[in-house]
Amino acid sequence: AFMLENVRNLVAHDKGNTFKIIIKHLQELGYHVHHCVLNALDFGVPQKRERIIICGFLDNVDFKFPKPIPEDQKIRLVDILEDESELDKSLWVKANIKESRFKRMKKHLPKPFVTHENMAGSITPNTYCCALRAGASANYVLINNERRPSPRELLRLQGFPDTFKIVVPYSSIKKQTGNSVAVPVIKAVAKQMLKALKENEYMEEVRYAR
């Protein structure tokens, strides 16, 4: 079995032809293929990260993608933020950047909130983060329009446990988290894959016993 992950727009690339070719090749290799767009927001982390997940099995197993977790089990933005008094002062942006963001905000939310600047220059605050990007500018995502997320907060937005060691500079953590998958999403899909494989193995044993 296998699991593949890619950006949501893979489905629409070249009017859907790219995705059709990928699925066709996988099927020709003998795999029964399943695919679904999943959002990290639905699996416990405060980050809107929609990704296409493709799973394939050599056996025709009864596989179902995981369902979103209940609201009361989801981690909120406030839950992943560190004590600001202990953070490096280099994370805070200059006053003119902060003022510019507040002027362009279309709505206002109570703290804590996250803002990001879209291609048109609009600033939208939310109670969750937009998808982390490896190649975005240093000030792409701001907490309360005041500072950049800390390295630990970036890792938490992707669902990494606090036992994950930070041994590289901020620029590297920013790139790594931007390129990473959302851990809870992959964990949930993998759990469903294992369940399908084990149930299929059990059914095969039952048929063999008969």
C-alpha cells in the first residue's frame, strides 16, 4: 500500500489531465486507488491546510478516509501560543508593518488572531493560521499583527509534539514546517489504512479456513 500527499490544486492542474494521468499510472501498476482532499483544520491543528491525499492498495480493501474530529477535541490557536515574555525579541515586527496591517484589515477580531497578506495585499484576520509556506516572506504570517510565530509555534501548527527538537535556525524551521505535512492528518489516514489492511487480512484468513 502507499500514501501520497500533494497540494489541492493538483486535481485541477491542466484542467484535471495531470491528476487523471497519475491515477491511470497507479491503476496500471495494479493498485486500487482512493483520493480525497483533507483539511488540517478538521484534524485538530489551527491551520487551514487543504491537501490531496492519494492512497493505493494492491488488494481491493474496504478503505474509508478518516472523518473530521469533534470540535471539542481540536486544538485552538490560543493553545499553541507560547509565553511572549520568553520569546526572542527578533520575532516582533517594526511599527510601520504593524500599523499597515491594521489599516488594511477588513474586520477585527479579539486577540489572539493570525493575519496573512494575500496576493492583492488584503489582510484577513482569523482564529487559525493559513497554510504555512516554505518560500513566503518572513512577515507572511503574523500573530496579532505584532510578531512572527516562534519556531515551536510553527511546529505546533503542523501538529509536531513538543518533544521534537529544534536544532536549526529560524529560517530553516520556517522552511521545514512550510514543506511538511500536517502530522495529525497523515496519522489519521495511516490509521485507516492499517485498519483496512488488517480487516482484509482477517477476511482472507476466514476464506482460507473455509
